[in-house]
Amino acid sequence: MFKSISKTVRSLFSPECSREALAEFLGTFTIVFAGTGAVMVNKISQGAITHLGVSFVFGAVVAAMIYATGHISSAHLNPAVTLAFWASGFFVSKRVLPYILAQCAGAIAASTLLLITLGKVANLGATVPLNGNWLQSLILETVLTFILMFVILGSGLDRRAPIGFAGIAIGLTVGLEAAFMGPITGASMNPARSFGPAIVGGIGQHQWVYWVAPILGAQLAVLVYRIISDGFRDIK
């Protein structure tokens, strides 16, 4: 046990993993800064951006960060995605913790900067279930993340997919899901995206939903894609 912990700690400071973790930090920082920042500015400007505008910002910044960091860290930018790649066998165990820590740290840093510059507006863009209906959000966030992870596997991991379009496909999926389900659940699909505003803003209501549902949805996507790709043998 202690040997395993020691290896994990050393991996945090290995030059290669440090570069990748930094890319994950910056990518997640940018997603939360732009996405939740859009939510806050929409509130400040009394709806100038609109809900569809906020959805577009989320989708666009995710696509941009995939192209910006994909060649460095594979652009997970999401703890649920990191755990899904690990479960599928395409990501080594020793890098799971550094990636997730970097993603959460990036989200916290972005929310802190937004709090300092814009104030505690719109709950810092935190995701909360509509009318406190956590079961509804748990189900919907699971389905939303399943769809997102399925697109990630099909467009970004499967080598049979057209090259260069993964960022567009994934960004469009995020924007689409935010557009039609954002008013109900916040359309997080990303534990780090929800964790940053919640921890900085002191909003703990039902935040467990935004960890459990995305992780569960992503894992279900791995199971399904494993079946339709013959145990991932078709995509290697």
C-alpha cells in the first residue's frame, strides 16, 4: 500500500506527467472560466448572452481546449473521462490521480478568479438540480455523460473515425446537451466543472450528484463501446 502511494506521489512530480497535468489544469481552468463566466455575465447583463449563448460558449471552449491540449495530455479535462479511459485500459493507473487533481485545481482557480473579478453572482455558475430534484438530475446527468463519453470514444479514441474532427464532435455534443438540458440539471457532465464553483462559492447542495452521475454515465459508455468494438479490438 505505502509503495503504491509513494509511486503515485512521485508521478506527480515526474517531468512528463507534470507537463500533462499542467495542460489538464490550464484546459479545465479555461473551460470553467469561460463557461461559468458566461453564466455569470449573462446574469450581470440581464440575459444579454442568453441560455443558448452560454451553451455555445461551453461547447466552443471545450472544442478549443481539446485542440489546444489534446497533443499534450489527450485532453481529458474531466475526471469522469479520465476514469473512463483508465477503465477501458487506455490510460495508466499512475496518472489518474495527477490528472484529476489538476482538473479540480484548474476549476477551483477559475472560480476563484471569477469570484474576485465579478463577485458572487449566479452562484458562480454552480450546477444544482432544478427544484432540488436530485433523482431527476442524477438520471439525466448519467444519460448526458453517457452520450458525451460515447462520442469521445467514437470520435477521439476509435482510429477508424475521421481524423481531426473529435474536437468539433465533442464540443458540439457539450453545447447541444447544455442547450436542451441545462435548465434542468446544469448539464455539467464533468465533476471538476461542478466542483470548482461549488467549493469556492460554498454551495454543497446535492453536489455528490455531479460526481456520481458523470462517473457512472462515462463507465456505462465504456461498457457499451467495449461490446460494439469487440472488446476494443476493432479500434486499435
